[in-house]
Amino acid sequence: MTNNKAVLPTKIKFCHNTWTLEAAVQLVEKHEGKIYLVTDETPFHPVSHIWPDHPADRGTIQFKNTLCPVEDCLVGAFEEATGLLFVGSDIPVKRNTEGWIFVVVHQLSGEASSLEVGDTIQLNVDQDYQMSLSRGHSAGHIAFLALNKILSASYWRKDADRKDPLGSYDFNSYAQVTSFVTPDTCIDTYRLGKTLKKRGLNVADMLSNLKAIESSINQLIDTWLAESTDVTMRLEGDTLTDSRYWECLIDGETVSIPCGGSHINSIKELHQVTVTLNILDEQHIEMRTDVNSAC
């Protein structure tokens, strides 16, 4: 379906502690029994089509006395020349490509088919669910910084080119294969291949001492959580394609990590974080980070 009206980049509000707002409908499309809805702004966080570590928010939209659940929330790219909307894995271009507008796409059921461009609707995010994902995601950042620091102290035999924001050898960057956030949890998978060994990691020693490393990570995280410092999101703009950075003071250093997810406002929201390290096979380990929040 084509669209003759101008579509602007969606202004995002999921980094602003905004869970309900009124917005104008920019685009409505039917797709295989579903409705794709694009508004001028939204409090919903969409799942990334490039690195889907952080799930889509849940919630509802309200319009014309109808309350409709948001079944999914996705990234979309609108081609200005053709008026076509591409969603998720169908997006054929990189962000900031000339002639393309990146938007948040709310997937609805067929009962929303009466929506029209220009309508004003209310978008309502499930606050508890979003906050549980925010806690899990922020805890995952803290956990990988602690993992890097513990490994950097004893398990590298030579200097590594990549350093993380605390100056540790960046094992997370080198080895991470997947990362998935769920409510109050983050699970990271790492590959311990030949390349990592050549870079200087003592993989055999690491595996044989994995539980001791796990204990050291948890002790370090306990120390960091005791500081109860603020977490902020530094935004370089208000659209999906603008860069966003997770920032927090840790060990006296301002840590800045590029990240597109939603996050907490203070370390004290985590209350307690527990990291568990497990060997999956000869070349893969898993780090599970669980939050026991005070909420």
C-alpha cells in the first residue's frame, strides 16, 4: 500500500519515563490481517531489526472508544519516493539513508482497521513490563563491565587492543555472540574461539576457574551497587536513528555505552544483581544476570 502524505521520523519517548501520551496517526497499513500503525511520537520501544536484544514494549492504544492491544512493536523504514513502508527484517537500507524515514511501527489486530491518518489516539505502555526490561538491560551492562574487569586482572597474557569504558580488556566486545533481555534478566552468550586465544585470553584457565570468576564478579557488582549512583540516557536527538548512550558513574569513572534500549534511572533500582556463569560447550559460555529489585 502506498501513502501520499508526508511521513516524519517518529519521536521516541521511551527514554523519558513516559508511559502514556496522545499522538497523531501518520500512517495506517493493512498487512496479512494485521494493522501497521505509525504515529508522530510514541512511548513504545520497538524491537531492533539489527540487534534484537531488547524486546518490544507491551501496551494498548485507545481511539474512538476502542481499547486495542499492541501485539508487537517494530522498526519501520518509509521510502519517500514510493510511499512504501518496510518493516523489521524487510528493511533494505541502513539508518540515515537519504530518502528513507525510520519510524516506530505498532502492530495491531484487525479491529483497529477504522483508524485513519490524522486521528489523535492515546498510546499506553505497560509500565511494569517496560521497567522490568529496563532493569534487566541495565544489569546486563553492569555485569559485562564486571566480567571484563575480573578477566582483565588475571586472564589475559598480553595487551588487548579493545578496552571498555573502565579501561578493562573488552572481552564482552570480542566474544559476545548473543544478548537477550527478559524481565529482570539478561542472558549473554560468548564464544571462546581460536581468535580470542590468539588475542591473548587464557581460555583454559578461565574455564577451569569459572566459578571463582563468577564469585569475584558478584562481589564487585555488590560494591558498585552500594554507590547508588544515577543512570542517565544521553540522547543526540529524539528519533530512532539518533544515537543514545547509557551513562553511569562506576569506580569514579563516567561509563558511556552506546545503547538503544530503555533503562533505569538509578543503580538503587536494582537492589541486588546475581551473575551466574555456565559452560555450554567447548567453545561457548553463558552469563546469566538476574535482578532482585526493590520494586
